[in-house]
Amino acid sequence: MNVADLARKLKVTNNELLDKLPLLGFDIGKRAIKIDDRLANKIMEAWKLSDRKEQEKAKLEEIRGSAATGEEGTVAKEITEVAIPQVITVREFASKINLPVNKVLVSLMKNGVLASMNERIDFDTASIIGEELGFKIIAGEESGASDADADSQQKLKDILCEKGDDCLQRPPVIVVMGHVDHGKTKILDAIRKTDVVSGESGGITQHIGAYQVRKNGRLLTFIDTPGHEAFTAMRSRGARVADVAILVVAADDGVQPQTKEAIKIIQDAKLSFVVAINKIDKPEANIEKVKQDLSSLGLLPEDWGGTVVCSPVSAKVGTGIDDLLDTVLLVSDLDKENLMVKHERLAIGTIVESHVDKGEGPVATILIQAGTLHVGDNLVVGNSLYGKVRALKDYKGEVVSEALPGTPVKIIGLKLSPEVGSVMEVAVDLKNLNRDIKKQKNIQGKDLSVLSSGTEEQQERQRSINLIIKADVLGSLEAIIESLSKLETADVKVKVVGKGLGIITEADVLKAETAGAKIIGFHVKPVINVANLARDKKVEVKFYEVIYHLIEDIQKDIELAAYKEVTKKLMGKLEIIKIFRKESASMIVGGRVTEGDIIITNLAVVIRHGEAIGMGKVNRLECLRKSVDKVFSDQECGLNFEGKVALEIGDVIEFYQEGEK
């Protein structure tokens, strides 16, 4: 056989082959051209054996090297400088530092900041969080991404500050907040004398609703905010448009995590508030315990010498509801100046609900905060025209011709669904408005990934769960996307490749097939032909009525798709001092533990003269003639070692523990 042919079979160059042959025990000379076929076969076998040994040695070094870096095989990360503006949203901040949003949210919570992914944090807060996460935060250029929204909010604030002889008092706006299942909607039931809870999936309020009641000849406007943690963004927006908050705390359950979160939102919004201690009809109710919990949070009840008004109620039997309303009116009158606004001006207000109706098209619920809204008015958000008011309906569903300040009203006639929390106003000059509705639709329809992009190395390791989400109302869609962002991990990317309002369509199914996505329907279902198409295309479509179940299912998908990283931890070392018995594939030896503690393991590395020569497993340990699972430092023991390496006295065995991360 020619040397060149042999080199080709071994996938090396001629020179590499001739250089390595003496190391394998074959000295055929540097100028050899041909070799005997029998010798060539021996060279190939020796070469393969050498390759296996080199690979095994590399693997051993990798095991020892990764364990030396720490328990999880991680190395210290260099501090990276990141430039951010003076104010930034949590989502944008997470994207800047290439970390999942939920990791940033957890760090914020540890520092006492309860924020959603869409809320803004200042530069100082971001600096502290960034430093904890291993980044150096420096001041950068201001971001103009939310300039239009900020301008609208500032304009609304300026209008509400306008005072004069032509100002009239508007109804106070009350927001009801508290922990899930503490009876917020039941209290509103008792106030409105309607049954909202029975129509809600799982007894949980799924959408923001606005209602009005009359007490002592005066109107009060109520905003019902959902109690589940997934609706943090909607709940925060509810607090921004309110004058007074009712903090509901169950007398049989006391202060809970979402109660504390609601208190934080109320305090950040600088709202006056009343504590409604609900469920006092229950035998296990303990009003004093609730007051004690509140006082431990710095909220001292009025009857304990503080300033917090507590009103015991039972929404179930109707006890204390009248007293609660009287208290709310009294608290709102203490800040009567803020209720004085101009009625005779162009209307401006905040969107508290938005969805697409089958018969009415895009509709929205707006809380008018200043001016009077009339049928026929053109409405804008920022510089974009959203349509003309064709009809107005009050909270009872009755058609009205106008809406005064402090009044929630449903708008029919919009061309687009505005975002919940956005400021909408009557247009002054239509000629100068941006009329490109198609462009706005494209913006609304953009794909939204709820995971920060990460580094290239992270992207290579990431698995992706693609979703198309369809919901009945914009508030629910927004809440679902925010909840999904909290589930993300460093290795599994949840990507919303499509989202929208209304029923599931054939286009959704075809898009899901192309993107390899699952379709999620929240309070919406496909028609029969769309369901058949999904079955034919093998597209998974799942429907949900309660957001808990949706989040739980996606969490399971993420766990199944998670990247499992095998970690290796060096537990201890043993020096062999005696060989008892040799068998074909195992040896029984004795030794002394020189470092750490040793355990039964499938990963034992043999070290001879400081170099790793092989590995095997230890399936039995004996100490003082008893079988044990662990032997401690400086103790002597016997062990059964399985492996190809022939152990010798003086060899050291390193014991490693494997795990998954």
C-alpha cells in the first residue's frame, strides 16, 4: 500500500502520518513510499486506538476543567458598560443588557420595586439593578420611542390642572383593588345590584369595566380592575385615572402578596384610599388581625390613632356597603379641587377597555376626564386619527348623545382598536393629522417577541415556542403577552409570531403552519371550516377561558423544551493504598479519602502522576465492613471500581457528581 493511500484513509497528510508513526511504535523512515499491507492494517488499528485515547483524554480534561470553575461550570463574566436614557421601560432595559425580562423583574422586586415590563424606571434604579446583574450602567442618549405617549399624558395633566370660573365638579373616579378572591367584584355587585361574578370565567374579572352609581344624589364612577397578577399592567393603568382607591382585604385571609402590590400602586399614584375589610360575616373573620397586618406595613388605622379609614363590609349580605360609599364620598371631597374641570371644551380621556365586536367593529371604553364628548366628534390618539364617533353607549348599554367629565362611555365608529391606557382626544384640525390608518394597522400587527434577543451564543442554544394569540379584547391580549414574558428562560424563547382580536381565521392557521406555531384562543374559537383546516394542516389549536390555565400549559411546554445542561461537581479524592482483587471489567481496591467526601458515582476519573488516564464508575463503597453511600475525609474504605483502567497503588480517583440545570 502506498503511504499516500494510507494517509488518505486516516484523513491526515503524508507528513503528519510519517511524524506520528514513530510515536506509535512504527519506524518506517521519513522517505518511505510504500509499506506492507499487513503493517498498514496494524498502523490503522493503532491509529484508531490512539485517537480514542486522545478523545478520552480531552474529555477527562474537560470534566476536570469544568468542575474546577465551580459547581455549575460557570466562569466570571466581565463587567460590560451599557448606556441607557434617564427613563426607560423594564422591557427596554432587559433588551439593552441582553437578559430575560423576568430576571430583571425579580431583581427589581428584591429591591422593593414592583413594576411590570411596560412600566418605566429611572436611571438610578436601573443603575442599582444593572450593577447587581453584573453590568455598569452609564447615561446615554434619551430614547424617543414613547415621545408621543409622553406628550399625550403631559397634555392631559396640563388640561386637568386648568382652573377657572367655568370649571364644574365631576364625579369622583374610584378604583377597586386588592388580592385575588378577596371579593372586589362582589363588593361592586353589592354596589351596582348586578351579578357580574356569575358571568366571569372562574369567578375572576377578566376585563376592565367602568360603572356609575348614584349615592346621596351624586354620581360615583367605579373602575373594576382584575385581581390576578397577570393583569398588573391593566391594574396600574386603572390607578392612574382614579381619584380614590378602595383597597379590599378579606377579613379571613388578611394582607396577601397582591394586597401589598396594590398598596404600592396606590402609593405611587398618590391616591387617597379607603380599606374595605370584606367577608366580616364569616366565622373565621378577624378584623383586628387585618388592622395589625396593615399597621405593620405603615398603614395605621384611624381608630388606632392613624389616618387610614377602615370600613368593615360583607359584600355577600350587603352589610356596611352604604357606610363604605359615604366614606368614599367624604374622602373624595377632601380633594375636591382636583374634581373641578372644564366641561365646555373638546373632550379628552383615557381608554380603559378596547376590543373588536362582531357587529360594531372596533369599540373602546373611554373615561372622559375633561370636556364633553359628542356624537360626530373625530377622535385621535397622538397624531393618528382613529375614527369618528357614530354612537355612544353608557355603562348600562343605553345610547346617549354626549358624555360629561367623569363618565365612562363606549365609543362605536372607530377604525382601529386603541391601546388600553392611551389618551384619546377630540381632533382640533383634521388637515394636519396623520391619516395613514394602514400604517397604524401594520404597527399594531407587528410580531412581538417577549424575550430579549440575547447574544449569538444564547440564540444558538435557545429553543423557541412559537405562538399565535387571538383574544376577544385588547386588555386580555396585553395581559397574556405580559404573563408570557415572565415565563421566559435563558434557553427557551417564547415568541408571539402573530396576535390579534376576534375569531381564529384560516390566515392564522396558514401562518401557524409556516412558523411551526401553536394557536391560542382566549375567549374565541374558530368556525368549523377553520377547525377542519387546522386539523388537516396538523396545527395545534387550544382554547382557554381562564388565564391561569393558559399560563400553566405554556409553562409546561417551556419546561419540556428547556435546554438541559449537565453540570459536574468534584466531590472528593481518594488515594489507592491496596489492590484486593482484579476481575475482567472491575477491581476491588482500598484507599484513603484525601480531599472532600466521596460518594457512589457514575463518573470517577483516574489520575496517575498528575495526569488523567481514564475513567469509570464506583458502584459500591464499604467502610468498617459496612456498605455506605458516603465516606468522609481522612477515612479509609474499600470500593468496587468498574472501568478499563488497571488501577495501581498510588493512583488517585476523583469522584464527580453529575446534575442537570
